Amino acid sequence: MSEAPIGPSSGPRVQAETERKFTLLPGARVPGLAGFATLGEATVHHLDATYFDSPGYELNRARVTLRRRTGGSDAAWHIKLPPVDGTRTELHVPLDASPDPLLVPRSLRAVIGERVGPVALVPVARLQTVRTVRILADPQTGTPLAELADDTVTATRLALPGTPGQEATWREIEVELLQGDRAFLDRVTERFQWAGIVPATSPAKISQALGDAPARAGAHVPSPTDPLSLTVLAALATHVGVLQGREEAVAVDAADAVHKARVASRRLRSILRVFGELFETDAVRTIREELQWYATELGHARDAEVQKARLLERLDALPPEAVVGPVRARMERELEATHQQGLAGVKACLADERYTALMVSLSRWLTDPPLVRVADASVAERAVPLVDRAIRRVRRAYATAKTSEGVERLAALHEVRKKSKVVRYACEALTDVYGEPAASSARDWEAVTEVFGEMNDAVVARQRLLQLAEAAAAAGEPTFTYGVLFGTQLGDLDRELPAARAALRRAVRRGPDSWKG
């Protein structure tokens, strides 16, 4: 076994581990190893480990192990990567690297993301082990060659939606090299086999604990006969995974990270809006409110970034004679200041106990969701009616917009956009079941949100230009260019409105009833 820190001091500690696991046949006892090793004094440890995986067990199928262990000499968060030539790389970070036992540390989520993508990570098993450890030493020099761990394991596969819990108990032996070599392991293996101790068929305890659950999850083909609740929870897990996996990138303002986290928050809220009847009303309201809080914090930074890019692009498109005064300098300075203020708010949000509570709540939603009796309905029975209901909300919002004028009309059109996004995300949540028909509907509604989004960006840009012009005037600078840019935004609104109407008509016309055909 060898160890070395990798990356910064706050990052994981990497450890190379070469070991063999053995199963004891009935009546077998650990034999002496006279002639090539001496057995040291026994030390007993009580280990308690919670294992994490995605709700679909992607880590297990990728032969990656993630756990939080207490007790023993290596209490920590651990990742074990797939073995290479019989040696596994293991990464450790301290237990206090995470603010809550249900939340995997950011540095380890980054490693997981490289292997299986941004999956949601939740507790899937608990293993309680009574471990008796002895050192196997060279009888001549006393050099520690290996560590022998005799484990009695009580494993609990934690119940997840669609997967019942189960318990198992077994005994196994691990021999991990210290300063010995593979030839030494071969001699131990030979002596053990004569005593009825044979190499284990399952290389990892977690694989024994989970049983056939990972294989069944991997083989499942989504179907309209599936419970709608499981389909919805799978969609929620996808977006919780994005929030978890993007957290570090959001913290350092990596490219597009804030945007993707904001979209994931909105997707979660939208899915719960459409399919909320499957869950307890109060629980839905609470989690949606908290997601809105987080999305709003992200939105301050994202909107500032969008407006900065938009307005500077429009400024660059003006003829030189239309740019009067230090317009670019003021715009860059003030728009960037607003962006940085938004990013500071995001960082404060990530450090807030409220954010930690939100992430813990999302994890619990995936493992123990607050379902109600209507959740027994299948996708075929309830999904399309619920999407239709969401579409009716869009149509009502658009009817209101058509009868409104001025500022009220702009606000009403923004409501059309928001409700259209809800429909889009609901369609996306059902694409695994309905395939291309649902994906096509999602694209139709995406087109609606894009064109209405351009209109909303123009409205926001007008407000920002008025603020910039006011600041310029107070500083004695010309405001002519701000007026020119204001006019371009009015033109954008006029051009986009017909396209918005056409996109909305097309999306409504090709409704979800066609998915069943």
C-alpha cells in the first residue's frame, strides 16, 4: 500500500491498494502461515460505512465504490476506482470535508463526474463490520508484509423507490499488501485454499450488499406501464445530479456552470409543478420555494452576464458616428460590477446553511419521496392529462397577454414564457418513456421559450439602458448612444412577437395526445 497527496492540500489523498478477498467455507478457520509469515496480535475495529451511488446504481456498474466510513484507522470519505493489474486506487478526504453526512464532498463528486457524469449521489447501503486485524510479518526480519482483516459484515441494502431493502450477514477475509509482493499473496492464497478459505467471487462488499439491484436497474427499459412516480423521480434525479455535480464549478464561476445549475433548478421546479399531485402538497410547496430561492440567486449572476454580452454586442454593431462619449467604458464597468455582485451572492448562497438544507432535502426526496396514493398510477394513465393541464395554463396566460397593453402586456408575455418552459421540461421528463414524440414536443416548446426569451431579454435590456443613461447624465456624459440602443430593443420586440405567436400555435397544435399513437 502506498500513499501520496494529489492536488492542493484540501484535495483527496490517493492510496494504491493491492489486496485479495476470501470467502470462508462452513467450518473453515484461518490457518497458521508457518514458514513464511507470523501472525501479529489481534486488534478489533467496529466500522460503520454508508455507501453512495446513483438511484440507478451507475457507480456500481462502473466498478466505482463511494462510501463514508466511521471507525477504524481510516475513518473518512473513500472512493475506490476500478482495479488495474490487481491494484485499486483509493482516494480519501476527511469526514468534515462535507457539511452533512448525506452530501458527498465536492472534490470526490468531481472524480465521480469524470467516471459516470453528473449523477445524483444518495445513500444506497449501510455496512457494519466487526474487523479483526493482524499483521503478517516476515519471520526473519519482522518486516510487515501484509495486513489480514477478518470481517464479520452486516449489510443493509437501503430501500429506494422501486427497490426494496434487504439485509445479509457474512464473513470474509481481506489480505492487503504492505511491504510484501504478489508472490507472497500467492503463497497466502494457496495456504488458505487448503484450509477451505477460497477467493471471493464478489470483489467488493457493496456488490454483495446490493445483490441484483444494479443489474435490474441497468436492464430496465422505461415503459408507459411504469408507475408515473418512478418516471418522475428518475427525471428529478437527473437534475439533482446536475446541481450536485456542478456545485464546485458554480463556486469558481466555471464556464456555463451558473447557467446549467439555474436551468437544473428550474427543471426541478417545473417537473414538480406538473406532476405535483403525486406528492404531498406541503412537501412540494416547500421544496419548490427553496429551489426558487436558489435559482433566483443564480439568476442575478446569470442575467447580468447575459445583459453584458447582449448590450456590448449591440454597441459594437452601431456605426462609429452613433457612439458618442465613453459609452463602452461605462457599460463594461457597470455591467461587470453587477455581474461580480451576482457572483458574490452565489458564493454566499453556497456557504449558507439554507443551501445545505436544500441539498439534503433533495437527496431525501430521491430516497424517501413524500408520495401519496395517486402515485400508484402508471405513466399511460396520468402523464398526458397532466401535461395537457400545463398546456392549458399556457393558453390562458396567452389569452391574458392578448387583452393587455403596455407594461402589463410585457409582464403577461413573460408569464407565457415561464409557463411554456414548464411544459417543455415536463415533456423532457417523459422522453425516456415516449421517445421521439415527446422529444419533438419538447423541442416545439423550447422554440416557444427561446423566442419569448428574446423578447424578455429586450425588456430587461431597456430597463438597464435607462439606468446606464441616468448614471451617464449624472456624470455629465452624453446619453445619445443609450437612446439609440434603447430603440434597437424596441425593434427586437416588434420583430419577435409574430415569431412567438407562430411558435406557440405550432407547439399547442402538436400536443401530447399524439405520443400514444
